[in-house]
Amino acid sequence: MGEHAAVKDVNEAAFEADVIARSRDVPVVVDFWAAWCQPCRVLGPIIEREVAALGGRVELVKVDTDANPKLAAQYDIRGIPAVKAFSGGEVVREFVGVQSADFLRRWLAELAPSPGKQALAAGAALALKGDRAGAEKAFRALQGDPEVGDHAKVALAEVLLDTGRADEAEAALAAVDPRSPQADDADATRRRIVFAQDAAAFGGRDAAAAALARDPNDLEARFALASAHAAALEWEAALGEFLELVKRNRKFRDDGARKAMLAIFDHLGQQHPLVSEFRRQLQIVT
């Protein structure tokens, strides 16, 4: 169990540098083992092979519990092999005992995201910062990725929608596999697109707000304003305007305001505080 291309033996003196500090740059997996432990000899080659397959996204070290009793005590090692993953200086994942290669592959994949997942997260971070152009470029580059492509298509549609390009957003969503886990997210974004198109058909948020200021009974303006709020994820304002429409004219647009509220409820989830509040108000007026 000596030196290996993807693994080094670490003692108590080196642990701070080779595990704690190093894990702030890259996840470090620590295999606590001992020479007399037969299960350790079974697990060792498997975990070394799976870590090596990740090409440096994770580092592996071994700690001999017999030679390093203080570390074994500090990390409460009661049975070996015991494997602990460090990230940011802390233990973030662990298991005890021999595991299959398939288990280790999944376990390590969650610890060290694939390049596609890392790129997707980087794009999401750009979008969060308001760099929509950068986010759009990142998401477009991932459209053909077999692992995160559908997720990237939904994320791209969201960015396009946020920049007022509803038609392009629709095209991005059309490429999402309806059997993929992202299909529900795509449906939610499609509802946002419909809201955006309803607002745009009136002339946009400002035109709707101005028309409503002139005439509070302008139902088309109120519907457009509510839709603009919903497209911008301003759920409370959207629900408030749609509820007012239900109060003023339940039949308007074939009960469209109430249906819009139900769609928002579905998107937010039944546990959301806005849903319980507005559902109660909706029941009162209907």
C-alpha cells in the first residue's frame, strides 16, 4: 500500500498541509487504513483507480491508523477502512467499509463535479451577478453536452427571457428532451414566456401601468401588468393584480386571471407562504 501515482501516505505532521489546507483548492479524499486490515486491501486499489480516473479533480491520500493514532482519534475512526472527503478544510462526505466501484464512482462524482457541471455552475454564477451576456455564452456552449445539455437549454431560455427575447427562449426550450429531469423546469419557463408575451402584446409593463393609472377598470392593462410581474418573477405583485382581476370580472379572458394564479401556485409549490395566503383570498372571492 505504498506510493501510487494518484495517492500519497500522510502522517500527523503533514495532515494540516496535505489535507486541510489542500482541500481549500481541490477535494481531498482520505483513506484511513491499516496493514493488518484485509478489507482495506480490497478497497485500496478500487478507490485509487476511481480517483485516478478523475484526472486530478480529486486527490487521494492514505492515513495508517496504527502509525497515526491521534488522527484516528481526532476523526473518530472506529472501523476501517474509513473514507472521509475534505473540502474547504472540512469533512463533507464519508463512508465506512468496502464499497463497489459503482458506489465510489457516484460518491466521487458528487464530490467533484464534471467539467460540464462546473461550467453550468459558472454560467449560473454569471447570471446571478447580472452578466447575462456572459451567462448566455456559457449556456450556449453547453447545449450539446450529453450530461447537462438539457439543463443548459432551460438556463439559456431563462437568460433570453430576462433580456426580452421570448421567441428565442421558446426555441431553446423546444430542444429540451421531454423525458429529461429538466422537462418540468422547461414547462415552468414556458409559462413565464406566455406571461412575457401577454405583457408585450399590450406594449410592456410601463404602458400597462400608465393605462391602469388612467383607468383602474382597464382589465386588459391590469392583465398585462400582472403578466409583466409574473414574467419578472415578481410573484406577490403578479398574484395581487390577478386577484384584483378576478374580483372585478371573473369571466375576463375565459377566467384567465384565476387560471394564471393557479399556474403560479403550481410553480411556487403548495408550501410557499404566498400560495397559502393568495389561495385563501381566491377562495373568498370565488
